[in-house]
Amino acid sequence: MRMRLTSGLFFIFFSYNVIAQSAFGDFILAATNDPTVNKFDLQVDYLNNKPYRLSPLQKLEFRTESNQLDPTRQDYALRVNPANPWELKQNNKYFNELKSTLLLEKGIAFKKVLLTRYNLVVELVTINGLKELAKRKLELTQAYLSILEKQQLSGYFDGEDYVDLKLDEMDKVVDLDKASFAADDAARKVTGLYPEASATITKWNLSDVISIEQIKNIVDSLETAVPDSTTLSYYEKKIDLANNEYNLEKTNINVGYFQAQYQKFRIEQGRKPWSIGLGITIPIVNPNKGDMTNRRLEAIELQQEFKKAKIEIGKDQLRLREELKDLMLRYNAIQEKIYTLNASPLARTLTDMQKSNPVAGVRFQTNLLKLEELVLRLKQNILATYISWLASADVLQQIPVVNYLSKNLETLQE
């Protein structure tokens, strides 16, 4: 499945002549060093040294007793309690399953960290785009004011319009300040996670982010080559782990003992002082029934959680896919509207009227900026939904890590 996924991405990559590396790739890759992710590597590395292996000898006892309370008839014995061989086997199996579970849990944690970073990138580049639009709106308003001031002695001048426009200019200044503050706040969130981003964060622009057309091609390609769900595999491993823990509790029983005994007084009787004893435990009732019951209850609960997660993942993927299609249709419709307005007879008429009445052209551009802002917000929603769909499909955390926001789907490597 991973080969199919990689092949699909390879095809999409070569469909575009884009080779530049994104400015935010290092920020995405830094998720691999997040403590939330690294803790699982440390746990697995520790388990790889097999500290959980049980000794074949469970207990060694030195025993002594006074035979008939006669100090000259003191007995000595060495008793060995061997480990239960079934317990040894189940213990190793349990911790091997635990390692597999930790690796899957690492994948889930890695996905959450990546999702957070992707959303921060989308937030930052969108806010930077909104900041640029706010700046252009202010410049247009100021241009409009300048035109009105030059028309004070003409019939086109309207005092009420001028006052309203001055107030509107103040609002535009406030909007630009708000956008600048929001951009600075988003940048602080990024540098808080990855201080090294401060060197490149000013270069994070919406123009560097994947296009809507590319998103459509990627989603269509991955929809037929989605990897196995890490989340569902994790639940399956948790069920196996609970069952293995049940078997471990079941085999946690003393199997018996082997004892060598020395009785010195037998030498005087002409007999050998050594004797050997062997005992086998026959468990009538398992003493671990309480713990075994708890493990079985955990397995039952996990089975129901697995079924619930399977339904929810399927519903989320379908919902996000339909939402993505709807957003793309709306985005393309607004883009088409902007193109049509720019190429319309009205736009040509306003261009011809530019010298006699420039105010009309400024108003036209102001309304176009409103449409551009709508397009920008739609693209933000598309990018956020696209990233959520990749996370729902467990694509984000696949190795090697791919930057799904870059135009060339760059592979990120340390």
C-alpha cells in the first residue's frame, strides 16, 4: 500500500515544473523531534534491550530445620522454584506486542503534532494574505480621498461622501493594524514551537503554498491509495495487548519446586546425607482471576472502541471529502466571477472613464478586493479541510515525511 501511495505522489510531483523548496519545510520536519513523539522512541529503545525477560529461576531458598529439636540433627536444604515456562513465553509475547503498540501510538502522536504545524502554516500565510489585502484596501481608500480632494471645485465632489470616506479610511487603518497584530501573533506561535523559523518566517507567503488544482489531483490520487489506518491498527494492537495480558495473568502461577537436602546425622547411621525433593503445583483455583477479569473487560471495551473508531473514521473521510468538493466549487465560481468582471464591458468602460471620473474605477477595484478576500478565506478553508482529510486518512505521518503544503510535495529529510 505504501508503494502505491508513493507512486501516486511521484506522478503528481512530475505533473508540475516546480522544484523550489518551501520556506516552511523545516518547520514541518521539526515535528519529528517533538518530545511528544520522541518519548515513544525512547520507550521502544529501552524495550529493545529486553529488560523484561524473566529469569528461568523464579526463587532460590536456603532452608534449615532442627530435626526433633536435636542440635546435632540439623537439616539443610536448597530449594529452587523454576519460572513457569508458559509465563516466560507469554511475558515475551506481551512486551513484543507492547513495542508494536508503542510504534503505532507514536504514529498517532506524530500525526497530531504534524496537524498542529500544518494548521499554523495555513493560518500564518492566510493572515499575511489578509494583511496585504488590508493594505491594498487602505491604499485604494486613500487614492479615492486624493481624487475627491482634487475634485473639490468640480461637480463630481460630494462633501458627505468625502466625510464618509475619511471615516472609512480610519476603519481601514484599524483593520490593517488588526491584521498586522494577527500576523505577528501567528508568527509567535510558530517561533514558539520552532525558534529557527524566525530566520525564514518573513518568506512564508500564500504564493508558496500548493494550488487548488494540485489539491484536487492529490486527493483524487490518494483516495484510491490510502494507507492502512494507523488508528484502527492501534486499536487492534491494544486488543491483542489486553488479550496477551490476560494470558500472562493466567500463567502467573508457581509450578512447583526442586529441593536438595543435606542431613549430616545420616552419615553416622551409614546412610547418604543427601536427598532430593520435587514438588508440582496443581492449581485448583487460579489466584489471579480478578486481574484476568479486568483484562478481559479491557479487551471488550477496546473492541467496542475499535468498531466506533472505524465508523467515525469512515464518516469523517466522507464528510471532509464532500466538504472539500463544495469549497472548491465555490472557490472556482468566485474566481470565475473575478475574471469575468475584469474582462467585462463594465471594466473597459471604467478604464475609458478613468480620466474624466477616476472615482468609479477606484470603487470598482474596491469591490474586486472584497471578492479577493472571499477567495482568500475560501482557500484557507480548503487548505484546512485538505489537511484534516489527510490526517483522517492517516497520510500525514507516513514515512518518508512529505510536505503536503508545498507545490512540489517535497520529501522532508533531516
